[in-house]
Amino acid sequence: MKSPPLLPSLSPQRKRRLSSHLFVFSLVVVVFVLYSEDFSCILGSHFHYSRRAEQITRAGLLPPRDIIEEKEASVEAAAAAEEGCDIFAGEWVYDERSRPHYGEEECPYIQPQLTCQAHGRPDTGYQHWRWQPRACSLPSFNATLMLEKLRGKRMMFVGDSLNRGQFVSMVCLLHRVIPENAKSMESLGSLTVFRAKEYNASIEFYWAPFLVESNSDNAVVHRITDRIVRAGSIMKHARHWEGADVLVFNTYLWWMAGSKIKILRGSFEGDMKNITEMVTEDAYKIALRRTTKWVNKNMDPRTTRVFFVTMSPSHPSSKEWGGDPDGNCYNETRPITDAAYWGTGTSKSMMRVIGEVLGAARAPPVTLLNITQLSEYRKDAHTQIYKKQWNPLTPEQIANPRSYADCIHWCLPGLQDTWNELLYAKLFFPN
Ligand SMILES: *[C@@H]1O[C@H](CO)[C@@H](O)[C@H](O)[C@H]1NC(C)=O
Ligand SMILES: *[C@@H]1O[C@H](CO)[C@@H](O)[C@H](O)[C@H]1NC(C)=O
Ligand SMILES: *[C@@H]1O[C@H](CO)[C@@H](O)[C@H](O)[C@H]1NC(C)=O
Ligand SMILES: *[C@@H]1O[C@H](CO)[C@@H](O)[C@H](O)[C@H]1NC(C)=O
Ligand SMILES: *[C@@H]1O[C@H](CO)[C@@H](O)[C@H](O)[C@H]1NC(C)=O
């Protein structure tokens, strides 16, 4: 039943010690997460695609081959369907004609944390970059086609504020083709639901920054320095995911508060006595394994799809790309062109865990959206200071925008639309 791997498993590499950069980054993340408002705020594996395509065809998430070829036969789509194209390897191309897909003001669902133009961002270049895979082209995103495929289905994003950004991006990409009275957006606790009524389809977001249970699970009040995780405990959240036809998971940033993380055995109710520290990678592995186990038990691979979005990089220190020694992403207007660029904030050891648990060699029913490298290049795409601020700014902060620039989240429209184009490609044009 197991599909043969398309990719070799990650070659074991030398364990890399946490650098001082990573430590500094961790502090930045802690401070940021602590003081930011509700971050009304991403990883997978590879399949034997042809078999997968048959399954999805049966599930209605993909029309039969001939229909694809008739309706969608564009050079691009055909190219994307070519055997073996790694759509995550490529380059950014400036394309003012075809990007962005929508205007910031056209999409009422973007939370103020991500509306950069409305908050005074002077440049718009970050909206105009198109991802060009090296060996093929991405199929063009067709909102009508996507909604038709999602007819009668639930697509759910589960994770942290970055995943929420991707959810909002997806809603923005789809909502234009739905008449005003035929759509709705509702939030209740951890769950936000966008409905396309004529299609009986929903796109949803569920807040679970660690996927497993934690003390940061409140969708609004989760500014907690002392994070505690029940690494093997998922049912509190997962019962809300049952019945979803497409699941898109992420989890990374919340784990990165140091080299160790606090683990609770037993329940959060009561005295919470048994708390121990565990190496972050080990705890992350337990959580990802628990998620995979749930997926294996609850998601029918013949009728559903599951994705894992790899870590979203941050750009807290411009000296890493040869810039100002004291700067961050603030004032950055162009992507990094060094193809090998990888910031110190993106932990290779955490990526290794993802490969070990969700990588091709194990062939779990989870498709990886490996957006990390392509997003590493996008130092220009963060919200910087152009967002609703969390606390009133002090005079010191106003005098020094570098200290409060958000180099974690991404403006919309922007980079996360590309993540969804890649999701669209993997969902409907499996190669
Ligand atoms: C998008 O998909 C719809 C539904 O399949 C189709 O009718 C339409 O022609 C497509 N649009 C483009 C630009 O390919
Ligand atoms: C609408 O979709 C849900 C699944 O999301 C399904 O259970 C229900 O039967 C559908 N209703 C109609 C009228 O198709
Ligand atoms: C805490 O949990 C660990 C691991 O399950 C166990 O070995 C230890 O005995 C527990 N300690 C207490 C005080 O319950
Ligand atoms: C940002 O760019 C502007 C215009 O180029 C420049 O005047 C300003 O000093 C820069 N600020 C920082 C903090 O680099
Ligand atoms: C994701 O892509 C990067 C860059 O190509 C690679 O180093 C990493 O191993 C990939 N991760 C996984 C889990 O396959």
C-alpha cells in the first residue's frame, strides 16, 4: 500500500549547534510574540503522483485527466504536470503585469496586521514578484476552477498566525468570483470560517500554534512567555478537524523560544505538577508524529488531501544578507538574489525533523509544501512597520523603527499568495 518514494530521504548531516544568531533570533521571537496583539496570524511529503491523481479524481478533487486536458490544457499546466518538476526550486521574477492577483483594498478580509499599504508602506514592488520554478511553470491560479473542485467540501488551515495569513490569502484569491450575498466570514473561538454558499464550500482556519495542546491555545489571549506543550496530546484540537476534505498544517515559530521547551505530562487542569524540559527538536518530533498518526487514522487518502507547510523564515538581522550591521527587514524593497541564502533564524535541525517524520521515505499521506527556501529570499515581503501596532509606541520606538519592525509576518497581497499557488498546483496538478 505504501507508495515508493519520489525523493531520497534526507541525508544525515552533521548536527549543527544552535548559533548565537539563533539565540538572538529566539529572543526576538519571544519579545515579538509577547508584545504583539493577537497574531490573527506552515510543512509535508511526496507521493506516487499518478496513483494519487486517480484517488483524487475519484474524490472529485480533480477532474478526470481528459477534462483537465480539455479545459485546462495550457502550456503552463502541462509543463507543471511534467514528471519530476520541483516547483519549490526556482527564482523570483518581477512581473508587474500579472501580479498581484488582487488589490489590498479589494479584499475586505485582510486583518490590519497585514494591510501594509493602508498603513503607509511607500513601495509596492513586493506585490509584483512571481515565482518561476526552474524546470516548469506553475499552472495559473483559477479561482472558479478551485471553487468548483471544492464544491460540497471543507478546506481547513490549522496552525499559527503565519498559517492564518495563508488562509486569508486563499480567501482573497477566491472571493472575487463569488457574489457579495453568496459568501460569509465568521469567527468563533479558535475557528474562523469563510463560506461560499453557492458552492456549499468552506475555507476555514483553526488556531493551534503547536498543533498539539499547549497553554497558548486561546485564539486571542496567547501572549505567554512561558510556553508549555503537551507534545503527544492532539484530540482537544483534532476533533474540530474531523470531516475536513483538505487540511493544511503548519507549526514552527512557537517552538523556537530556546533550545528546550517545557513539556507537561498529564492535564492542564489542576495543579500542572509534572513539567519537564525537552530538547525542542525532540518535542517537535513527538508533535509531528502525533499529527501524522491522527492523519493516518482519520483522513481517508482516497478522498482527502493533507499538506504541511514548512517553516516560514524571518529576517530580523540585515547583516545576514550583507546589509547594515544594525538593521532588520525594515526598508528592504528587493528579494535576496543569492540562491543559497538561508538565514540563521530558520533552523535546519527542525527542517531535518520534518524530513524524518513527513519525508518521502516514510510516505505518510501528507504532502510537503516546502516554501522555506523561496521565502528566505523575500526579505522585502514582511509587514515591517506598516501594520496596526500592538501597543502605543513609545518615543524611543518612534525614533527607532528598526526596533519594532515585524520581520515575521507578510504583507497581503504578497508572498503568501505564492504559497497558495503552490498549494493549488499540488492539489490539482499532481506531477
Ligand atoms: C477557469 O476555470 C473555469 C471552470 O473550469 C473555466 O470555465 C474558465 O475558462 C477558466 N478560466 C481560465 C482563464 O482558464
Ligand atoms: C454541503 O457540504 C457538506 C460538507 O461540507 C455536506 O455534508 C452537505 O451534505 C452538503 N450539502 C449539500 C446541500 O450539498
Ligand atoms: C513525570 O513524568 C515522567 C515521564 O512520564 C515520569 O517518569 C515521572 O515519574 C513523573 N513525575 C511525577 C512527579 O509524576
Ligand atoms: C530607510 O530608507 C530611507 C530612504 O532611503 C532613509 O532615508 C532612511 O534613513 C532609512 N532608514 C533606516 C532605518 O535605514
Ligand atoms: C526543503 O527545501 C530545502 C531547500 O531546497 C531543503 O534543504 C530541505 O531539506 C527541504 N525540506 C524537506 C523536509 O524536504
